[in-house]
Amino acid sequence: MFDKSVYISRRKRLLAQMKDGIMAKKAEELLNPIRKNVEKAIEEVARIEGYDLVIDVAALQGVVYKNETLDISRRVIDRYFEIR
């Protein structure tokens, strides 16, 4: 016997999964160029200013202290807007 409520529930779930996949793909498509330019800006600022290592403190939960004078975020942002 055909259960219409089960069919509708499965169809809604499938459509939601398809929508999530489409949105994820579109987000990746839109964000990738931005990510590449940010990476390029970081590399250029680090190279010009002689840094050997740049750490993403937002992604690193283990950072307990950082010296604000070493923060290159503003210079990276400025460089990003120059190269985009």
C-alpha cells in the first residue's frame, strides 16, 4: 500500500539535501576567488615584511597570548583590496 505521508516526507528530505548541496557548491564558487586573494595578500605581506610564519589565530584555539604589534591583519586587508 502506498503511504502518501511517507512519500511526502522522503521527497521533502531529498529536496532539502539537493538544496543544501546546490547552496554549498554556490558558496564554494563565490568564496574561492576571495580565499585565493586573501592567501595571496598574506603571502605578499609576509614576504615583503620578512615573516617566516603566519598563524591564523582564529583557526588555532591554542593561542593564549599574542603580541598585538605582530598582528599583520590590517596590512593584509589593505593588500587584499589592492589586488582584488
